[in-house]
Amino acid sequence: MNQKVLAIAMAAALVVPMTSQAEITFSGIIQAEMGVAKQENSNNKDLQDGIRTSEDVEGSVSNGGPNCLRFDITEQLGSGLAAFARYQPTFNTANGSGTGLNSAQESWLGLKGESFYGRFGRMAGLYKSSKGLVDPFASTAIQARGTAGGMTGSAINAVACDAGVGSACRNGATGVHTQSKNFTATRAGIDSKTAALTHSSYIGDTLELGAKFGGFSFAVQGVYDQTASMDGAGLLELKYTAPNFTVFLAGSYADMGDISNTVNNVTNSNNDDNSGDGNWKIGGQYKLEGLIIGLQYEDAEMGNMDYDINPDGGKYVMGSLAYTMNNVTVGGWVSGYLSDIEDNYKLVVNNEAFGEDAINWGLGAIYSFSKRTMVYGGYRQVDSDNDYRDEIVYGVGIRHSF
């Protein structure tokens, strides 16, 4: 008995000094979904039968979701200066994968003052930080990103070349084309890296500097590690926040020559070693008595809807509405995608070339039991000139924040 008391006393002696100097906050999000996804089949005529799935990689059907545990640490250093850090592992509610403390989305530390800060490590990209301002169903199966529905992300229903055709879908040659849930075209490895420069994934080896003055905030991120596969990539965001509205401007850039040389020897034949790709967007949110309006314009060379075959990029114009009364929120979003693809890069199936322009939309509802727990459901659709990219998703889910 005395040994147990002594052990407890020793543990307390070690923990108390640490907690008296640093504030540690534990929080997180748990989300689970069930959905039905219908995608175009290989004969380019009909949507295949829907596939029921609860596989929520990072928490959402066919899209990146919010499941995480978060440890935030702050220590006051005096003279208005503080050290702060975050460690955020992720998990999958459907099959338990990604559990443990070695699957971090974010792991960074830095210093901050009253109006400025700096931090280094792996963190959320500045380009995607404003997505929730214009998408009322962000990080759910109904969201606008992920499959490139209404804003850039990692497309899932990509169009791939048949192995016997080689680069047919890049040069306009006639051949057999099939749909794939994984990129197999030349830009495959590159996409897995540049996802952090769109509305998906997280960026590592990164230094972020930011400042805030009144309602204005500005931040810039850069990868300065020459051994990193994203060396030279950069992101920035300028935002103004007022009581009833927020406006933002954001951009991202990557030296595609450097990336193509470091990702499994994948080469980007449309960019030489001195070229780069960039995305930029401008948008905002306006609030009025339960109504939230979101607008965004995005010009994208990375993560656009036809990124697997299109080196020229495209443009998204997106609008959203959400209305909340008591515990119920109803809303939706609609987006038009205008491809900049040139004729010699269009898909050719049975001697017919397909365009890539699309109309995409989503509609859903949220019921909030409290500020922390909600259930939701809805519908999302992609309708492209290239029928291979057509997609319909029904989804329902529950989310709890703590």
C-alpha cells in the first residue's frame, strides 16, 4: 500500500510542475457516415449501381473528413510572448485504421505574440482554411470538394488510360479508356503531393508566418527544406473579418519540375524544370439573421476536375446558401466548372472527343442536438460534358465534437 502511495506521489510531483507552466487542451471530432455512391461505368453510357459504403477515410464517404484527436499546448513566456504547439492524430470510425498517436495530420510548434506568430512543422494548408466559409457541408459526403465537384481537391473518379494505350488520354489519340478510383495517368504521383496546395491534405516541412491587425489577417507558408518533395512550394492567405461578413484571397504555387523529379520518378511532360503551377481564389461569406451566403471564384492548375489529363487547369464559380431556424439547418451549393483544356488533350472514345465543363451541386440538412452533436443527410451530383466524371452521392452521418 505504501509503495502505491509513493508511486502516485512521485507521478504527481512530475506532472504538477509541467501543468503549472503549460496549458494543455484536449479536443477532437468523431464522425461516422453511410453513403451510396454512383459513378459512371466504363461503357460511358449509364451510371453503375450504387455502392453502399461506410469507409470513411479521415471521416467521410469518398471525401476527406474531420476525424481527429487534438492536443494543443500553450506556455506563457512573458512580455506578451507565448510558445504554442499542436499534435493531431487521425482515425477511421468505419474500420479503426489510422488509430494510435503516429498518424498525425498536424504536428507543429512555434511562438506567438499579440499580433504576430510563427510556427514550423506539418499543418493545414492556408489555401483550404477558408473552405468552410463557402461550403455549408464541408467535411461530409455532401461537400463541394474531394471529388472536384465545386472546388479543387483530390478527384476520385478519375479517367485513366488503358495500359495498352499508354499516353492516349494525354495526346488525343484514339484508344480504350476506363474509369479508375485511383490515378494511373502521368500526373498521378504529382497529385498526391500537390493535394496540400488545394482543398485537401496537409503540408509538411513548412514554415508559416502570420500577423493580425484589427479585422485584417495575413499569413504565408513555405517549404524551405531542400530534401522535401515539396521544396519551394508556397501558400498565402489574406482575410478581413467583420461581424456580419468575411472576405478572403488565397493562393498556392508549386515548382512542378522539382516535384516530378522526386515522386517515384513520375515526370510531368507539360512542365519543364523551371515551370510551376498555381491556384488562386477569392471569396467571402455574408450572415443575415440565420441566413449564410457564400461565394467563391477559383482559378486552378492543380487539383481541378480534369487534373489527371488536363495540364491547363480550369475555373470554378461557386455559390451556397444555408438557413438555420432553431436546431435545423437546410442549405445547398451549386458550382460551374469551366475547363481550359485544349483539344489535343481531350478524351477520345470511339473517335469522339469529350469536353470537361460541368455543373455540380449539393443539397442537404443538419439537425443539431446541441452545439457539439449533429446528424445530417443530403445529396450531391456531378454532371460533366465528359460522362466518365458523372457522379451521384447520397450520404447520412453523425458528428460529435468535444
